[in-house]
Amino acid sequence: MITTNKKINLEQLDFELGGYGLIADFNDPEKQIIGVAENSPVTEEQLSKAIDNHIAGPSQEEIRLLNKQEGIAKLKELGFTDDQIKALIS
């Protein structure tokens, strides 16, 4: 298990390590705990190096929220009212 305070995109980090599965506890942002899944061939040394080199991209949820915000902004530019936008995205 590796402890870090670095921003981690767990899905991306797992992909970077070959997709064997990772486990994590992100309850404390200053002491995030990351480990490899059971039966994974990834070593703790490989995990540590991958974390050191990891630059977290946006998560799928962050991308979805950004797209939604951009879509709402575009609808407002086109003259839609807040009520019309709520009706469209509900």
C-alpha cells in the first residue's frame, strides 16, 4: 500500500499500470491509500513509481459535469430561459 496526498485519478492510474485493478481509500485527501488488487502482477515498487509519474486527468464525472455546464452556458447564449433549460435537462 502506498500513501500519498497527490491528486489521483484511480481509473487512469489503473489503466497506466495495465488494468489489473487497484484498491484505494480516499477518505483523507492528505493520506490517500492506494494498493494493488489481489492477484495483480503489479508490484508495490511499480505502483509507487506510477504514482510518482501520475498526472491526474479529469474523471468521467468531472468531464460529465463540465460538459453539462458548457451545454447550459450555450443554451443561455441562444436565449433559453432558466425554466426552459431545466425542462430540457430534467
